Amino acid sequence: MKAAVFAALLLSMPVNAQVLWPDPPPLQIRPRVLLPPAEFDHEYIGTTTIIRMPMVNLQSACRAAVVSACAKVVDDKTCNVFILDDDDLTWFGWADQYDFILRHEIGHCNGWPQSHPKD
Ligand SMILES: [Zn+2]
């Protein structure tokens, strides 16, 4: 019950950045997505809007065939992050990866190139 209430509180927050930074929780779940290099792995300075949607819509929003999320930098103070909705995250086996996916995409908001260079 407490976990459900906590999860509901997290979902009601505009951005989970408060949970991710400055001190990310210990990795109890292994990330299956690439995490950004330290220079890009921090809170986005600006407005981040997280938009959840099913795969069929995400493919259009991200212009990719199979994707869990993408980030679109709107301007130097605005970044939109599109992430699969909970039903499709679960369907594709990514339900425990939400925070990592969000960190990955906020890394892109912070300027991490789409080619994912390691440095
Ligand atoms: Zn990426």
C-alpha cells in the first residue's frame, strides 16, 4: 500500500528530476538503457515536459520504428520528453526502467548527442 501511494506521488510530480538529482538512488535495478556521461547527467535547467503515450503514437512523435522514448529540444529553455505510457512500458518489459529512460532523455535535453558518444 505504501509503495502504491509513493508511486502515485511520483506520477503526480511534474518531473521526476527531484528524485533523480542531485543524488541518484543506489542502483537496485540495473539500467538497460545507456546513461548519459556525467557532463549531461544532471537536472535540465529549463522546463521539461514529460509526455506519455502508447507506442503507436510514440513512433510518430519520435519518428522511429521501435523506441521507448525520445527528447525534443524546443528552445534553449524548453525540452519535451516523450516516453511510452505505463501499459506499453510494461508490455515491452521496460516498466522498471522508467527512471533510467528519463535520465537518458534528459541527457539529450542537456545536449548529449543522439549518437551517444561516451565522452
Ligand atoms: Zn538516446
